[in-house]
Amino acid sequence: MFNDVRTKLQRLHCETAKVGLKINISKTKEMHIHTPNNQPLLLNDQQIEQVSEFPNLGGIISKDNGGADRDVAERIKTARGTFGMLNTVW
């Protein structure tokens, strides 16, 4: 499985280079969920940063159980802040 990910990353790098695109290593992150393999991914001999959580489309994806608890808490926090700003309007 890990070799499949590594192969697909290399193919993505090669195909994007053909049209002048480049993968930004500093913006690229990797997360291992429910796997004993913790080998880092490498692209052009540079290691891709491993993270335990990251924001995605307004939510938070986390290593522990997909991050549903953390994601719901963040969404409630955001909603409270928005309603707080609307309080003066109402």
C-alpha cells in the first residue's frame, strides 16, 4: 500500500511537470491513519512533512478517529463567533 502511494506521488510529479506545474513541498503534508508504517514520503529527495491534523474545506481532518470531535468543536466555535458579530444587527 505504501509503495502504491509513493508510486502515485512520483507519477503525479512527472505528469504535472509535463505541463509546467510543480508540487510545492512546503505546502504538501502527509498523514498516516491506522497504519503501522511511519516511513516518510520523499519527493526529489525532500521529505514531506508528517502532520497529525490539518484544515480542509472548513473542517479539520485529524489522525484520531478522523477528527470528528475536533471538527465539530471548531465548527461550533466558528458559529459562535459569527453569531456574536451578528448580535449587534439583531
